[in-house]
Amino acid sequence: MHPHRLAILAALSAMPGLGLGAEPVPAGAFERENNAWPFFVDRREPSARTPQVLSGVGPLVFRHPSPSLQGGTASGFRPFWVQINEPSGDLRAGYVLYPLFSYTQDDRSFRWSLFELVRRQGSRPGQPAPASAFEGRTQFEVFPFWFSRESDDPEVAYRALFPFHGTVRNRLGFDRLSWTLFPFYAVNEKSGTVTTSTPWPFVRTTRGAAQGRSIWPFYGTLERPGVASSAFYLWPFGFTSTRQPSPDDPPGTAPWHDFGVLPFYASRTGPGFVSKSYVWPFFGSTERTQPASYSETRYFWPFFVQGRGEGRQVNRWAPFFTHSIVKGYEKHWLAWPLLRQARWTDESVDRARTQLLYFLYWHERQTAAGRSHSPAADLVHVWPFMSAWDNGAGRRQWQLLSPLEVFFPGNAKVRQVWSPLFAVARHDQRAPGNTRTSLLWDLVTWEHQRSEGHAEFHLGPLLGVTRSGQEQRVAFGRGLFGFERSTGRGWRPFWLEFPRRLELSKP
């Protein structure tokens, strides 16, 4: 056959829905991958009626089991729309050019945001009555200008337009926050203390659980009777504060005192603790005797610091060398910020991390705490070229290229929406002997399942080589012609035997 005609037939065979009038034959059934790149590539198990994984137009169109929702499905058109569906088919989450727009919902409520600046959340219609007015609230914000919360309880509801007028409750770290023509008038309330600013931050008056006045930055005082008192003079140069012992402290416990005339001198004293700084913050010392002893000398902070004590050690000669141990967290710096190494234990897991220039090379190893010979899990980033992962139990993955993973560790949304767009090569080992590798978004794929005696290789729609037990098949143009061998039989040629068309279920 003329090579130009063969190329045309191969292209036609790759087009979805076009099979040159031929009926699908059983020979295609044991091919688990139907590769019509770049139009679509789908994969399924022999017993499945629908494909477990579907992709099209390279990494753009996709559908596969959701890694973040057990039994759920992830699908979409990257990066413009990605959705997560529950096993029932109900929508759980959707993203448009994440983080531009995000939508999530559960059985009772919904939430959407536009770059986390425009946000709305509330109860889904038709759901049972909420247990409280707060649970039944509906919020809408255009940060930092418009804040609103709708609720049957007037103590929960509010509306506010910044900077003109309004009140918000239980937001921005305050029990209540009000303003009128901010910064000319503002009131904040927290833990029974009410502070009025006219205007903020220059003139402030505090009443309630604490009392005080200030004309910033010249002078100010604040006193919480029996708890604490503080004052400043020409902020931030002069300050003093006292914090009384808490009711849980033993009788006779001394109060904490802070005093400073910056930059000449600053000190802090308390039960078993004395810290002094001269020419703040460069020179000084710290002595602590309880709850654990510790002694530190600052020769030129933060560069030259020496400290020794129980459970704490600092040996810093920055930027050349630093070694510190603080509450079990051990850290080394060599030629900061060139090389960083850290070791610590977190939730019964020993972690060791090495970084070169923070993100150019990033490697973390995890082992079971106290079991140095246990299998190790590894995560490696070589920015922007590669990311690799090994869980220590036979599951491994790697990807080329990978410019985002090191900056967004653990961000499933970035991994779902953006990372596949850069994955010119991917490798996935679900178990030893069960591997799949792809190049150029499934243009070239090869899969090996040793336990089942199954292997496949595909060069787009041009060439497919499959071996399953004693059966073998070599197909050109997705079945325009080829050769196959069955159990107990020799090789035979075939013509116009295309893969079975898979039934697609609704997401």
C-alpha cells in the first residue's frame, strides 16, 4: 500500500466514531487501552463496561476516579473546568481556572468563591432545618468592601459596607467590629473589651474588661485589672508591660515584665527567665531555669548566636553554618540559603528533609518513628524538571515536567487542574510489576501487569502491541491491519478489526 494512503487510513481510524463501516470484533476486547490520540485515549479492565480512565486532546479533556473522594469521579476540560462527582453522580466540587473560581457542596451546605475575594456560602435548599441559627446562616462577601450574613437570629446577622458604615460579628479576629467613614470612627470588641478609635489608629479609648487611652504614636496605656497592664512612649521606641500570674500558677509566682528603650536596651523577666538586649536586637543574652534550663548569647543577632540547654541547642554562624535543635526539630544550614537539612518526628513518623536553594532540589524521607529499618517513603522534586514519589510499600510515581508541585505541597486542586498540563512524561507503579508509563500525554504508552501476564504498547493510533497470556496482537492504525496469535495457534493477519467502542456512563 502506498505510504500516503496508509497515513490517511491511520488518521481516519483515529477519528472518534469512524470505523470505515466495519463492525468491532472480539479481537479488540483484550486491548485494555483504546488509543485514538490526540482525540481520545481510554482504559478499562476486561470486566468493566465503562472506561476507568478517559482523556482527550492531550491533557485537556479527562475523566478518571477521583483521588480525593472515595468512589467519586473527576472530569473536565483543563484548566477551564474541573469537577468532582460523588459515586451517586451528584456534584461535590467544581473549579474554573482554579483558583479563579471554586465551588464546593455537601449534603447540607454550599460555598463558592472568586479568587477567595468574592465569597458566598449557605444552606442548600430542601435540606432539614439547621441545628442553630449560625449553622443556617448565608454569607456573602466582596472582600474588603462588602460583608453580609443573613440569619433568623439578629445577633448573628449583619451587613457592612467598608469604609462607609457597618458592623460584622465573629469576623477578622473580633467578636464585633464596627465602623463609620473608616478610619475616622471604628469600634472593635473582643473578650469583653471595647476599643473606640477616632480616628484609627491615632486616638483610642478602651473600656469594659480593660481600660486605657492612647494618642498614637506619642503615648498610650492599657490595663486589665488583675491580669495585665502596658504602656508605650513614642512607639515603638519606649514600652513597658506587666502580666500577672494566671490562677493556675503556684502561689508566689512572680509576674512577667517587659521594658524597652529602643534601640539601646530591652529586657524581659519572669519566673525563671531573664532576657536582655543591648543595641536591640543585635546583642544580648537569655537565661532560663524553668521549665527547662537554657542559656543563649547573641553576639550579632540573627547571624552569630550560641545557645545550650535541655532540649534546645543553637549554634549559628550565619550565613556559613547553622545547627539548631528546638523541641526535637533539628536543622542544619550550609552557606544559607544554599543547603538546608532538617529532621523531626511528626505523628509517629520520622521525617528527614533536604533542600537546595529552598526549591531547586527538595527531598523528604519518612519512616516509622523508632524503626530505622522500616520501609521508607520518599518525595523528590528537581525543579522544574521532575517530581517523584515512593510510598515505601510498592507504589511509585514520577512526572516530567513538574514546575508547581514543590510550591503547592498537598494541594489536590493544583495537582488535579494544573499539574497534568506540564506532564510530558508520567510513570505510575501501583504495585511491583504493575506499571504504566506515558509520553506526550498518552501519545506513547506502555503498560505491564506481571501478575496477569498482560502488557501493552501504543504509539497513538499508529501502532498497538498487546500480549495477554499466550495471546498476542500487533495492530496498525487501530486495526486497519495487523497480526495476532491466539492460544495454540500461530500468527494470522487481520484487516479492519477495530477496538470495541466503550460505553460512557454519565459523570
